[in-house]
Amino acid sequence: MSLLSATVKTTVHANLTSTFEHIVPIDLTSIFTGYGPLPAVVSIQKQLGDWNTAGETRTVYLSDHSSVQEQLTTYEYPSYFSYTVSQFTSSLRFLIHSAEGEWWFSPTPSAGTDIQWRYTFIARSPLAYPLLWIIAKFLWRNYMNQVLQRSKIQIDQSR
């Protein structure tokens, strides 16, 4: 299977623990508001637990009436978490086997926090790779930047 990834970064003016504690359980509907043909998150259901233990799962429902399953795979407070997205019900299910999200948090010398978010798509086949490359490199990366900026605004406003 072919892998494609996109990475975005930002710095927030909040300490490491506050930033981590805001991002991990964030309301996805407030930051994933759609980008071009990429749908918004409209609800989260079937989440058991506080989203702070590896193995927890939830269903993410999207504005195009599709859904995905998320599973928290790693939770290393307050510096890193990762998750797997699978069971796509949209037409992307023909292109994407699954995706992996990873977030890193590190303190800055000015008492802020650097955030890095990488999202890696696992293509279903080499034939899906060209179209998935366009989605990952152009649409998804721009969507990620918007999501990260909305997250940054929320963190800055909560200080």
C-alpha cells in the first residue's frame, strides 16, 4: 500500500499542558467546518471514555452524510497522541484504506507550545495514488491549516 502524508505546524501562546488538554478532546465540529469538496464534521457519536486512553473509539459523522471510525492509538500526556481513521463510508473508501493522525506538542522558550500535526493516508492501491496525492497535497493540507488555525484561535481565546 502507498502512503501519502501532509504536515502542518503552528505555535500557540499557551503552555504545553493547557494546549494538549485543549486539543485532544476538542469539539471537532468547531474546527472541521469543511473545505471545498471536503465535508465538515457534524457530530461525534459512540465515544466511550474521555478520549485519553489508547484503544478508545468513536464514530465521526460528516456533512456529506458519510462517516468514519476513529481509534485513539497512542496517548502520551502531554506531548503526543495518535489515532487511526478507518471505515470510510464516502466515495473515498475506494481510494483510502485508512489514515493515521499524529500530533506532537513541545514547549517553546517563550512559554508557548509548538504544535505539529501529520496526517498519513494509506491508499487502497497504486492506482488510487495519483488522485489521493492531489487530495492530500492540496485539499487536505489546506483543510488541515484551517483546522489548526481555528484550534489556535480557541486556545488563545481561552487564556
